[in-house]
Amino acid sequence: MPTRAAPPDLDRTRRILEKLFGSPAGRDFSVRFWTGDTEGPTGAPFTLVLGWPGALRSMLLPPTERSLGEAYVFGDCDVEGDLELVVATVEPVLRSLWSPSGLARLALELRGLPSTRAERRAAATPSPTERRRESPSRRGKLHSRDRDASSVRYHYDLGNEFYALWLDPYMQYSCGYFPGGDESLERAQEAKLELLCRKLRLEPGQRLLDIGCGWGGFVRFAAERFGVRATGITLSEPQARFARERLAEEGLSDRCEIRVMDYRDLPDDERFDAIVSVGMVEHVGRRNLPEFFSAAFRQLKPRGLFLDQGIITLDSTRPWLRRLRERLFHRWTSFIEGHVFPDGELVTAGERLAPAEAVGFETRDVMSLREHYATTLRHWVRRLEAVRDEAIAMVGRPTYRVWRLYMAGSAHGFASGRIGLVHELYRKPG
């Protein structure tokens, strides 16, 4: 019997894959096409599933992480297996396509594939859980109070129940600490909380301020284990409500309070023995760092300690060139900017230290936890994947895929040294 000829789009897709990743026999992953055909090694760590003839065009034109991420989120392609490994495999390919020669080499082939993704999606009748979340509001000046509040709420107001599915009991949505390397997520987060308290030298009766307190886990831990009187501030009303309920359940409401408040609105006459901020400085913005550190300096008693934990960039590009690139391209090319953390900005450790010292802080300690965050994120991805159906019922398949992809991609970013995480401990003289 004569062999059935492959459809033209399938032939073209195979040619593009071979140019990008080499022959099927030499790849570390397998590919399953919309026709049901599969190529690549058996038992591969992941399978890339192309859902329709135009999948590669949707993924790679333009060749940005946002295009690739949205193709996954909205079902043009799927991944069965290790999503972090997919990111590591595709990242160098995207970089090569940003060169004129790399893009020209494949542009004609990619444009030969169907481009009816929008029409294809519009023709489908999505279930309520398939619908896309509203885009974040970008009204107002960057990092103004209203715009910051909108950005934070876009990320955190998915629902406390969604985050509780895969976070630890203290609801720590930040890097854990794995001193032995094989701790459970729960133990690692408790070890992180204890490390922060010891660095701040907390003692019973002291007043503690948590800027960006999230669901109040650190406030609860510090009050319960170290006997402090704690105040937490957040811009998310659902987070504040959750934190207050937990404090009431544990009998800590008389020593702790949670406020929905911007750090710029803290009363001038309040003073604290210690201040902590975990995973909040990324939302502050480069231009507002002097104001952020000034607020912390003002609220702190003389000789008090301020510990700031946050993600940094390890990009060695000259600062002016990095800022220009971010201004021109970041908003349009970054998947995280468009779907996860609107208006987030990463700076280097030095760019954080300089404004802190300029307002009068003395730097006492800088500690990197980069590898610890990669491990934390891998725990989160596995835990989220384990409750996939329940998560989709809560927030919808696109949002579930956004969180799965962004956390797997971030794990790769920390593991490969593109981004890092540091504790910076400051002291107010006096």
C-alpha cells in the first residue's frame, strides 16, 4: 500500500522543529502533533503537545517569552511532564531568534503556518472556568498609590483558598530556608521564619512592623514564638481578612493587628523596635526605593533593625542599558509582567543598598538564598500540579496554567543564576 503523505502544515512544523532543536533522535524530549503522530525518544522527561497546525507560529511569532507563555496558557500547546525543563530547553532558542539572522532564518517558515488563533478562540464557547481574567489596570502614574494597590490586588486577590491549596500552613508565599537541603516545605518555611526572627533579635514585648505582611504568617509566628507585639500592613483586603481570622483563632488578636495600608501612609508618630519586609520590595519600583527606605527609617527606633528580603536581578548589563531595555521592551515581552506581577521591577543588590544607606541605614548583613528559592518553587509547582482539578475549578484553566508556568520558569531563573534572592539587614544608628 502507498504511504499516506503528511499534510503540508505537519511537514513544515517538523522542518521548523528540526531547525530549532535538531533531529528527533537527538532531542531530549518528544513531540505529539495535532494529528496524533509522535516523534522523539520514548520515556522522555516531557512531551510538547502541539494542539493545532498554527501552534508553532503562535508560540514563536514574535519570539518572546510572552508569546510562548500565552500559547501554553490558552491551549495552542501543552506540556506533559517537567515544565521547568521545558523552560530551560526553549530559553536559548528564544535568545537565538532575537538575532536578525536567527529570526530571518525561520520567519518565512513560521509565516507559512496558519494564523487564525484569534478566530479559533473566538469560535469556541468557553466554560466559566476557561475565561481569561481581566487585564490589570494600568491607570495612573507608575507606582502611584492607586496603581500599586491595583497591581497587588490583581496578583493576590485570586482567593485565599487558591493559595491555601499549595502553600504551607503559615501561608508563606516567599522563599523557604533549607539548611539541610531535604526539608519539607513546611519545615523550610518555619526555618525561614525563625531565621528572620533571630536576625532581627526579637525579644518579648518588642514592637514589630511587617511591611507587606501577606496572610500574616510572620506576624503570627513572631508573636507566638518570640512574644512580640506585631503590626502587619497589606494592600489586599482578602489577605487582611484571612490574617485577622487566623490571629483570632490562635488568641493573638490582643497583641497583633493587620491594617490595609500603603507603607507611604504609616503614621509619623509610630515607632517600632524592628521592621521586616518579605517579598514586597519588588513592587516598590526603582524610583520609589528612597521613599521606601525613608519610611522604614522613620518608623524604626534608634538602634533598631530592618530586614528586607526580596528578589534581585543578576543581570550584569550596565544599569542604564538595562533600564532602557526594560522601558522599551519589558512590558510587551515579559510573560510575568503581563499575567502575574504587573509593574514589578527587579534591581541589583547594589541598587537596593545604595538608597538604604543614603537615608542613614548601616548595612549589617547581606545573605543570598538563591538556591533555596529554586527549591521552594519546585515544591510549589509539585503541590499545585497535585491539586490541578481543584485549582482549575477555583480559578480556571488559563490561570492555573499561568501559575504553573510562572513558578516553573522562576525556578529555572533562580537555578540558572539569572535572578537571585537576598536578605539585607540594616541597623538604624543611635
